[in-house]
Amino acid sequence: MISTVFATCLMVGTVSVADAALGDQTLRSGMNNSDVQELQQALKDEGYFNFHTTTNYFGPITRQAVRDFQRSAGITVDGIAGPQTFGALGVNGSSSSSSSSSNSSSSSSSSNVSSSDRIGTIQSNGTLRRGAVNSSVAALQIELKERGHFSGSTGSTYGPRTEQAVRSFQRSAGITADGIAGPQTFRALGGSGSSSNATSSSNSSASSSSSSSSQVAGVSASYENVIRTAQAQTGTRYVWGGTSPSGFDCSGFIQYSFNQHGVSLPRTVAEMWRSTTRVSNPQRGDLVFFETRTGPSHAGIYLGNGQFIHSGASTGVTTTSMSNSYWSQRYLGAGRVN
């Protein structure tokens, strides 16, 4: 009798887990069920789960994939897939029926937003490419989905699915199919290709004044976007030669942060030092250089108020005070990206 009751309870428990939809329960190391396989597939779609096949087991490989995704998304990096992680992945959660309802509601809501408004949101963060995590990516995915180029749930991460959808749209529009959403893609979507409203707001001014203010506003907006991208990588580990969210060295981190917004920088600190314009009083978005060996050998992005963000060998990506006893003694100067 006892064994019968135990078997019945076990069977009921198993059904409960099996019937759950991805997002209904927090997933962590040691768990073994179909939700784990769905999680692995979602991470695989975004380029973070690289094992040759998906399984039901949440082991070290899955945990590392979750951590890598969390780090890239700028959320708590704990290797546990909970509501915050599911939200960043674009998983609706709750039961499958509730998920369908949510999708329907989301679709209805997105259809109430005009395409031009959505394209304005897409442009707000400048050029978008793989690795970007922001609201512009979500708007881009919705726009591509309505045009038949993006399938599945939408989120805020620019992963392989988004890149492929952008390529598909670019091919259909007859433009360069590089998987990067920049001015050319914005124009094809129906936008102006500008990431700032400064130009239109200054149209009433004299031509030269309008041009000048637009350039200043554009630089400022670009720097703020770079800073947001950089801060989203806080906690990413230091890796010698690293240039991606799986690990950065100091110059790789800076290069990545600027590249996400269409600004190309040299690969080494010394080259960055030579290619930037010296400034005596750094502003937000300027590069600050340090001499840890002979000549410029470490750099970060200035945040204002005496703070800079960088990838330190012992700290990974972190924000540090310029008055820190170690760095203040090694400060070499600041440079502005041209």
C-alpha cells in the first residue's frame, strides 16, 4: 500500500514538472527535465549554448551558458535561470495557455504602435549588431517579425536569430546583407537613417549652425550609447586577448563598446592613444590612459565625476575612481575619439 501511494505521488510530481512551460519554474544546476532542454535551445538560438546537442540536464555547461548570457544582458550573473533571465530571453513564462494569451496581447499591443514610431525606437541606440542588448533590439525584432523575417519570441538581445533576420530583410531590400542594422537598413525599413533628432529640431536655424549643433548632439548621443553598452558588461571576467562578452582585456572591452555603435577603434592601448585627440579635462565617453608598463598600457572609458569603467586583470569589467591610489599614480592622460 505504501509503495503504491509513493508511486502515485512520484507519478503526479513527474507530470507536474513535465507539464510546466519554460519560465514557470526557476532552473538551476542539478535539475533534470524538459524545461532545461527548452532553456538550452533558447540559449543556443542566442549563441550562448554551444554543446553539440541539447539535453534535459542542467549541468556545468548549461550553467556557464546562462552566466554568459546574463553577463551579456547586463543582469545578475548567478547561473540560475529565473524570471529576470527568462525576461531577457523574451520567454513569457506562466503556463502555455497564459503564454499564448501573453503573445496575443503583446502582438496586439505592438500593432497599436505605428511602424514609424517603432523605427524611431530602433534608431535611438544607433547601429545595432550581434551582442547588443537594449530596447532598440526588441523594437527591431517586432518590426522584422511583422515583415515576415523574424520568428519566435522577441527579446532585447541581438543574437544569431536577430542577425539572420536582419540578413534576410537586407537581401529582400537589395542592400548589403551583413546582419548589422545601421543607417542603410534603417532607411530600407522606412527611417531616415539618423539616430538623433537634433538635426530636425535645428532645421529652423542657419545652415552652418544647424550642422554644427547636429554634430555635437550626435557625438554626445553616441558617447552615451557607448557608456550604456560598457556598463551592461559590468562583471564580465578579464581574459587576455578577449574581445567579446565571454571575456575582455582592457582594449578589447573598449573596442567592443564602441564597435556596437559603429565606431571602429584600433586593437591595442598604444594605438588607441595615438589615434585619439589629447584633452586636458576628460568628458563622459573620453578614454583615460594609464602607464602600468612603459608608455600607455591600460585604458578605460571615462564616466564623469572622477569615475571610469575598464576591464582590470584582477577585477574584470568594473567601475573605478580616478583617485584610486593605484590608478592615480599611473594616470597618463585622456583622449577623445575622433
